[in-house]
Amino acid sequence: MEKISVIMIVKNEESLLEEALKSVNWADEIIIVDAESTDNTINIAAKYTKGIFVHKWEGFAAQKRYALNLTSNEWVLNLDADERVSDNLKKEINKLDFSKIDGFKIPRDSYLLNRHITSCGWNNDYQLRLFRKSKVSVTERLVHEGFEINGRTEKLKFSLIHLTFMSIEKIVSKINNYSSLEAQEKFSNKKRVKIRTIILHALSAFLKDFFSLRGYKDGIYGFIISLFSGITTLLVYVKIWELQNSTKKKLNEI
């Protein structure tokens, strides 16, 4: 088996980090890049690795690129604090033939408020998480960043456990932050909106998740996901509207 480095970018993750680290304590190296946490994150990380690096937050893509450059092994597993490597996934990784493959896409079993979600597109969520360092690059995005690989990939059978949202408060906080980043990204790409754009996109996002992606199969949990999908989209487009009107105001003042 190839030696594997695990990379994690974190900030104020004391409630989630320990279980994530326990799930990869078999790895040859664990690299933690901490964005100046103010809670107990670093102390928890220190129980599992000496590879802790404090790095001022520069964005998701920049933090991951920094972490990747700190690894000493060719094979890297990227893990978030709200993810865990299941026992079956660990066993599958230990049996892999790394010789002819450059990366592996891993499915995720995602949870909302401790409920395993099998609808809303969450049931077919493959992520490139285990790969050759020399074959990947980090996508340049403000949000929903990831890794792109120049090489051959395969899909693994067993899943990462993804504790997507464990409270409504966390959902609200995260979608507010992510919608701001996505709005900035779309606005910088010349995206412009009008009132009908805002209404139609938000409504479409809800209907897609709840009906087309069968959110109704997960009952109230599917409804919550679909509702917040619509709210997230609403926030993104309202924030784009805010940015474009702020720009117009500044131009008028010149």
C-alpha cells in the first residue's frame, strides 16, 4: 500500500474535529491547516498529529493548496471536519491497487440532523478525495472548490460519512456565508439579475429538490433541504442584485 497523507483545512471545529481525526488515525501523515481558530481546535488536533500549521484564511481554494504543498507523500486524502472515513472505506483503501490509477472518487453518505438523506441529489455524491498530488490542481473558486485531476480515476464502493448539518442554526449560518461567496463569484462573472430572475431561480431550486430529485421521499427532512435550497438561491440572487445596485450608485457618484 502507498503511504497516504491526510489534509484538513479547519477553523473553530472543536465539536466535529476529533471524530474526523479518529477515523484517519491509520494514515501515515495528517496535515492540519488551521485558520486562526479561537476555540479548542488546535488542542484537539495536537492529540493526533504534529503537522499543525496556522495560516490566515485566504479562501477555501488557497487553504487547500497550502495544505497540499505541506504533504510529504504522493498520495493524499482530503477530508473535512464534518466527514469521517467509515471502517469499510478504510478497509477498501487498504486493499487498493494504486499502480495504474491517479485518483479515486469516493461516495458520501450525507446526514441532516442525524438522518441519512437518500434524495435531493445527496444520494449520488461522488467526490475526488484520494489522489496523486502530482496529478491534481485546486479549482479557482470562491465556494464549492475542489480538485481537478489530469489522469485516470475510479470510483470506490464504500462511503465517507458526511455530517452535513447537525442543527438548523448551522444551516442558516452556512448558507448565509456560502450565498455571499457565490454571489460575489457570479457577479464577478458579469451575472446580472432582475426581480423575475430572483423569484424564478429560488422557486425552481425548491421544486427541483423536492419533486425532480424526490426530496419528498425523505419527508420533513427532504422538505427542509428543498426549502433551504430555495432560500440559498434566493439569497444568492438578492445579494447579486445588492452588488449591482451598489456598483451603479458608486458610478453615479463619480
